[in-house]
Amino acid sequence: MSSKTVSVPIGIAWVAMVAIGASRASQSSGYEIVSGAGKCLDVHAPEQTTDGGRVQVWDCNGAQQQRWMVVGEEIRSGAGLCLDVEEPNQYNNGARVQVWGCNGGRQQRWTVLDDQIRSGAGLCLDVHEPDQYNNGARVQVWECTGAQAQKWRLR
């Protein structure tokens, strides 16, 4: 029996994940969040359980640091930390995205509109555009432009 991977626009998958509820979502292995350039949202492996752990994009490989679950407005890493925008800069273009212990703050709230993921401050999850095809490219927030570096899908 062969296994098939199905990709869906993030907005549809997001609604499905929220509808499933936290209890069932926590039992699953989570989803990959794939950038417009085809790289997976990834937590730098040595930092995946540390507050301030670096979020980047990397070739998709199914590792825990590339698994994400949605609980309410939070996006949680495979290690259980929340996707987070560096708090003092959360309203600024280029603010660093990291993982941090979930605390319900605005910097950890995310919404999805079609194929964009928006922070609590209204900026889009963004891959540093010149490096978007490279492993280790930094993830940040930026004013929403609709550019490929701001497009995401769940798989």
C-alpha cells in the first residue's frame, strides 16, 4: 500500500484543525507548515525545547522540530512551545520569530487568511526573501504583501 501526501491551503486545514479540537490534535503527530518556496517551518533542533529557540525554514524531513499543532490561536511546536514573535519588536518589520513557553500573549496569537499566517500584531509570517530557498533562512514578521515569502500551506 502506498502512502500519499496531500497538500491543502492553510486556511482550509486551519479550520479543520481548530474544529478537531485540542484533545484530538494533541494525539496526532501534527502538521508540517510549508513555505511558498517549499521549505518546512522548523525550530533549530538544539533549541527546540528552549525559550527563544530559533525558527527557520529547512528541507522537509518529518522531524519533531517540523511538526506543528494549533490550539485556539496558538501554533505549538512538536516540543510544545508556542510560535512567538520577539515581544518588544512584535509591531516592527523584521521582528524575529522564535518558540517560547505558551503564555497567551499577543505575540503568540496567530490567524490565517487564505495562505497567510498573521501575528497578533497584524504582520505576516515571512521568510527572509533573499534566502527563502536556503536551509536555515530566518523567519520573521513583515507587513503583508502577498509575496511568495509570506505564503504557507499545511501538509
